Amino acid sequence: IEELLSPPFGGMIAFVKEAEALLEKGEMEKLLGKEARVTKLARGFSSTWKGAVEALSGDVMRSFSNFKNGTSIIQ
């Protein structure tokens, strides 16, 4: 799943992993310093998520000829 989501959402995935690591270490101050990066990621996600999800959905449906299986995978 992560491999499929990485092209359109890789920046967001990387940030979440980084943020989780900082929180586990108790380094909240470092995380607070990344506000500009979060804003940029959120704006990018907001403008591209729908098209990316539609493209992923189309890829899954092309990969699985059985409509029921394709639909289950997408869900």
C-alpha cells in the first residue's frame, strides 16, 4: 500500500513518520519548528488528493479484472 501511495503522498507519509519519531523521543519543540513544512504539505495534499485517489482507483480496477475484487481492494 505504501508503495502505491508514495508517488502522490510520499511527502505526507515521510512527514508523519518523522513526526512520530520525534514524538516518541519527546522532541516536541523540533516538531513545532516544522510548521511551514506542514502548511506546504497540507496545501499540496488539499489540491491533489482527489485526482490522486481517482488515479489509484483506476489503476486498481485495471489490475483486477473482477469488478468485485477491485472494488473490495479500493475500499
